[in-house]
Amino acid sequence: MKLKHSLYALILLLSITTYSQDGSPSPYSYFGLGDTSFKGTTEYISMGGINSYTDSLHYNINSPASLSRLKYVTLNIGMSNRFISMEDNNEKVNASSHNISYFALGLPIGKKAGLGFGILPETSSNFKIYKEENTGIYTYEGFGGLSRLFIAASYKLNDNLSFGVEFQHHFGYLRQENIWIPEGSSTYTREDNNEDLSASTVKLSGLFTYPLKNKKYISANLDYQIGQNLDAHYTGSIRLIRVTPSGRELVVSRIDKAEEDGKVSLPAVVDAGVGIGEKNKWFAGAGFTYVGLKGFKNEFMDPSYVQYNDAYTYHIGGMYTPEYNSITGYWKKISFRGGAYYKQTGLTIYGEEIKDFGITFGLGLPSLKALSNLNLGFELGTRGTTNNNLVKENYFNLHVSFSLNDIWFIKRKIN
């Protein structure tokens, strides 16, 4: 089926699945705006998250300036599967989630410009925490997250330098339910907190490439997402509920909290990277991402024992393609990718700083008859600690994406 013939069906599919995400089962998604859902497209996740690499077939959503380097219309659809083993000092449990991770369309405009747009789930939360103590049983449950609509444009000033800008609209909600069941009691307390969020912001992007000898080149990126305040509308209630001998639940009393409007910060993000490579052959690079989380506060939901500091992520990675235009062997055309990252998340709980480390690898599998390709990405990592009764996570993420490429807007010479 032609790319343009399937576009409307894919948009409909995405509009359905965007609102049916599993969400993150991690208890760390309880904090802030939820767990990060989108870290990049599959190709770039597989390279440790570096963003300095670019080519004519892949739209790097994290770096809008890459749009001006596209030679073909590029439709990107990504899916992710997350498997987590969580443990504290008492027990070990497993969880998983399965999500549509992004949808984006990149369009070359002439030889020097590009346009892109799409939608993706940005953060997510879908957890349930159960704690049994001498005073009773506590459960904390939550779901929701942010999504992002975006439209981006890029212009290539010359063969070396491209600039891009992306306009983003963030929207979503967070829901939390806290229950306390006293020991030996037939009544329990349920607290509900609901928050609706929205804001718009802008990302600025630059991409620089410089040719060296023997088809080699250096490439560097700099991307800056401007910080913004999310408009937040909060509602909540506290209910005292009695359980009858037959198991029926009766609301004994209810207190509705006052509706409030406020602001929740959407932090600024800076991503920079540099690398060296040989065109259509190999690339190796390193990158750094800064998130201005210091002082972040969700005044309606964050507990007092949580603090935020600026977050830092260090990336290394690269790719290798034996022979991208081989006509004698399919395996020579496969792109092999790998990398690693280390992240200081900026989240501190009970004085313990939460850190994240992962290694990545992946494959780019080209179509036999077209420019399109299937991308597979894998992450193995660990996050958190069991100190102070916190949770340590060991995770495996599987990413699958389709990069569908075609030529549009060219009149047929022969009917």
C-alpha cells in the first residue's frame, strides 16, 4: 500500500491508541509529571540517545533542524514494550506496559527546507503501591500523563548549517487515589486528587556538519526547549467509606476540596552533542542533556519528602552499516546501532538521589524493494535503590518502529 494511501488510516489508529496507553507501572511515576514516555525515536534510542547523527531517511523528532536534511517524505510510527523487575527490602515483583510511543511525518520542502508534525505521549503514570504496616494498609494508585502535539520547520542556510523551530502543545491529566485501611476496622479513608494540565512552548534547534577527507565528516547538534508553566486545574475529595458484612461499600462522609487553578512548571531542556562519521557507513558520537528541574514543585500532588534538582544525562553511541547499497547481500545493508547512557534524574526521595543507567543496541532492517525500513531497539538498565525502603528497578525495553519513505509532489511523466 502506498504511503499516502495509508496516511489517514494511520492517523485514525493513532488517535485511538493515544488515549489507551498502558502507562508506566513504575512507582517513580508517582512523582512530578509521571515517568518519561518519549526519549527519542527508535534509531536514536538504540544509539544511547545521541542526537548529532543525521541522514536523509530518518526524522529525528528530538532535533527539528534535521528536517532540512530529509530527501524523502518520512512517516515514523513507534511502539514500545517495557518489562520491569522491581524490588525493595522485602519482595520482588514484575510488571510490564505496552504503548504507541510516537507518530510523526517529515516533509522535505525543496532542497533546503523541511516541515514536520506529529503527536506522542510525553509522560505516563499507571502504578499501584501497596504497603502493610502495624497501623493498617496503605495503597497509592495513579494514572495519566502528558501528551504533545507538535509542528516543526527547518531551513538549511548552506551545506553545513541548519536551523529549526518546533511549536509544541502539551496537554493531559494526572489522577491519584490514596487509601488507608486501619487495622481491624470496617471503615477506610479514600483521598482522590485530580489535575488537568496544558501549556504551549517552543523548541529551537541547530545542526552543524563539516566535511573531512575520504567522505568523513563531523556533526554537532544544539537543541533548546524553552521552559514554560503548565496551566493546572485541581479538584479532589476525601471520603470515609464503611464496608458492610455483605461487602457493600457505603460512603459515610465526604469532603470536597476546593477547586483551584495554579501553575506547574514544565522545565527547560538543553541537548548538545558532537560526533564523527563516514557518510552511509559509520558514526560515533557523545551527547549531554540538561533538564532544569531544580525547584520544580507540583503544589497539588507532590509529597513533602521529595526534592528536585537539575537533571543531567550523558550519552555515547553510534552506528555501522557494512554496505548500504549492496546488491549481493541483504545483511550488508543492515545498520547496527549501540550505545549507553547515565542519568542523574534530579529526583531525590528521603534523601536518596535516584539514578538511571542503561545500555542500548538495535538494528535497522531495510525493505527489499523500497527506501523504507523497520527499526528494532533494545534497552537494558537499572534505576533507583533499595536504601530507605525505596525500589530498585531492572528493566528491559523493546522498541519497534517503521520509517516509511516515499517521494511526493512529483508529477508523473508517463501515465
